[in-house]
Amino acid sequence: MKKCNILKIGIIGTLVSIILTSGCTSSSTNETKTFSDGDMSFDYPADFYDVDYSGNEIDSSTMLLIDMLENKDGLTIYVCKNKTGTSLAETKEGTISSVKNSLTGKIVSTATETNHNGVVVEKISYTERGFLIIKGRYDSMYFQSNGDVYAIMVYGLDLDKKKIANIDDIIFQSIK
């Protein structure tokens, strides 16, 4: 009987070791990297990496894409800077109007919050129906730094809204 129990414990221990070393478990870490353009900065999860882009990923007459980050889960962070001098309020209202006037967009929520660094952030969450009725989710944060308006947008499938919300929180809390 003791030999049977020892054998079972040995087999279970071996299986646990194999699973842990094979990478079949996901470890959630709080590791972050920092983005900075010299005027503002924020933290984002360390599993995101820089992506080459053509500059046409954001179709906007007022915002210029200055960086684009992605991770292996298909989530994207867009970092944009105002190129026209449009105010923070005008930028936010322009986004809301654009989404409301589209046939496929829906505003999920809007809010104005101040992070612990004292930065006032206008938040807008919205969804867009795309190809094959797949719903994408954009969580946008607009704020001002040194007179410039910035937008940070976290994009992914609406199914990933919890992951997107976690990324939003990391970014929001760290904007300086």
C-alpha cells in the first residue's frame, strides 16, 4: 500500500514538474515598460513590443500617430499627439460625434478622471462592428501635457474587455 502511494505521489510530482517547465501555465506578472516622448510618459505591460507602422493606422485629421505597440494576444496600444492645436474638449467631442455618426459604432462609457499624478484624463470606451460582425473595442484616454493633447487608445476584441481594462488601468495610473 505504501509503495502504491509513493508511486502516485511520484507520478503526480513528475507531471506537475513537466507542466511547469513546459510553459503550459500562464504567469501573470506586473512587469511594465515605460513609453516617453520627452513631454509625457506612461507605463504599459512588458509583453507589448513596438510595431512598424505606415502612419495611416489612425485616420484622423487632428491626431498624429507617434507610436504603436502590440502583444501576442492581438491587443494594440496606439499613442497619438494632436497636430492641429484642437483643445482637449474638442478632441473628446470629435471622437464621440464620430462614433455616434458611424453606422457600426457605439459609445459604451465616458468619464473624466484624475490620476494620482494629477493628470486629468478624458476616457471614452466604444465598440465598432467590423468584418464578419466581429466587435472591436477601443478604450481611449485623452489628456494634456505641456500644452499638447495626447490620445492613448487600447484596442482589442470586445471579448477581451477585461484584459483591455487591466491595460487601461496600468496606463491611466502612470500617465505623467
